[in-house]
Amino acid sequence: MKSKSIFFLLLCFYLQATEILITPIPQHLAYNKEKANIGKMLFFDSALSRDKSISCSSCHKPSHAYSDKLDKSIGIFGQKDIVQTPTILNSTFNFKQFWDGKADNLKQQVNITLHNKIEMGMNKRSIVEAVDKNIFYKNSFYKIYNTHKITYEMIVDSLAEFQKSLITPNSKFDRYLKNRTKLTKKEQNGYRLFKKLGCITCHNGINIGGNSFQKIGIIFKYKNCSNDRYGITHNEIDRCVYKIPTLRNIALTSPYFHNASAKTLEKAIETMSYYNLGYRLDKDSVIDIKSFLETLTGKIPNIGTK
């Protein structure tokens, strides 16, 4: 245990010395607005679920920063999902999708979700038939793809394009990075602790996460590790390994972790500092780090409102 702690601390010091950066989200991201608008309609359409009871927005709620307040979302026929629903805001910046990283990009993510037996429970044929019945969709797809034949690939493409549009620029911390505002004393100290303790070792880049896999329980063993990366690779080294979640808009997306075990941001900070950094933080440190994390809330895109 001691050697593991020393190794991780040395790694943290090295990465801090090389100036790992958090980079601002761009004000605008190029995407096809016509495709995204169709994708938006489909995102809110329960016709894409087998029992016509839910849509993509049922779990990825715009009112909750495109995540879910529930520990486990409710799918078709009242089934409970197996993990907590993460936000899809800024998901275009993730190197993989889903907690276990089973999708390489947004199109694969859409495809898996539509076919998932708990979530949407559809197949390609039933999806195309559902969309083809809607005259608005038929006309809209014709304008973009210049064909009266709607295909499954076109549907997936438009849903992925909508998700691509869901970025949240202009957070207070992004403005700080651009020298357009200043952090309060608590926010500044929280950022200092975020770097000093090693949080930035994993949470960095444009999405402040989402760019690698990491084990929960590096210093102290974490027991509740269902639906981890091991389920994909079947490699023992991937037990308790997950895609590092983004910290952007983290103050809006409780509960936290794949198992929703942390109901508050304070609890999430305490959990990660103990299991992955080996620290029992004092109350003031937790409050300061929380203050910093609250500066990561960006502007929720208008295109995502219904």
C-alpha cells in the first residue's frame, strides 16, 4: 500500500510539473444545424422506444443538465437501468462514450442505446418504420439527404449531430483562463488544492475528464465496481476501471459515480480524495474544492430546450 501511494504521488508531482492544462470550451463548434434540428426532434420522440413510453430525453433531461436525478433511470416497460445516467453535455469531446467506454464515438453511442433491451429496445427496421410514418421527418430528411428513403444510418447521424451541438462554453473558469474574470478566494484555493492533491492528474483537457480510463480505488480498494471496463475487455487489470467523467457542469448533475453512491458534490469529493488520492480532507478543503467545481458550470445550449 505504501509503495502504491508513493508511486501515485510521484506521478502527480510529475504531471503537475509538466503543467497539465484545462482548456476552455470554444464559443462555437461547427456542426450541421439542419441535421441537429431533426436529431433534436428525435431526441424528444418516444416513438423511438419499443413501448412508446420514453425518449432519449427521459433519461438525459435538459432540466438536469442532460443527466438524471435517479440512481438508475427507468427504461421501457418500467425496467431499471444498470448504471447511473451520465450527462451528454460536451460528450463530443469525450474519447469514448458510456461509463465502460464501449462506444468509440457518438454514432456508436446512439446505436447501442437504441438497441439496448432496457433503454429503447428497438431494432433497425422498427426504428426506420417509426420515423417513416412522420411526414415532418420525411420532408426534413429529404431536404438534407435528397432522398425519400429514410435509412437507419440517417437517423443515427442526426441524433449524433444533435449531441455534438450540446456544448457548454463560457463557464466562469473558462473566462478566468481567458483573463476575463477573477476567482474568489475560496474558488482560487479550491483550484490550488485541485492541482496540489492530484485531481488534475485525471481531470484535465477540454472536458476536464472524458479523455482516459482510470481505476476507482487506486490507494484504497473500492468494492462496488459493477459494470466496469472489465465487462468489455475481460482483463483483470480493468476491474473497477471506468472512463473518467467530465467535471464540466458537475454541480448540476447529481447523483455521482456509476453507482450513484454520492448524492452530493461534497460526498463525491470526499470519496475520490480518499480512494484515489489517499486523503481525508478537512471540511474547509472540501468546501473550497466544491467552490472551484461550481465555476465549471457553463452556458446550457438553447437548442437543447423543448
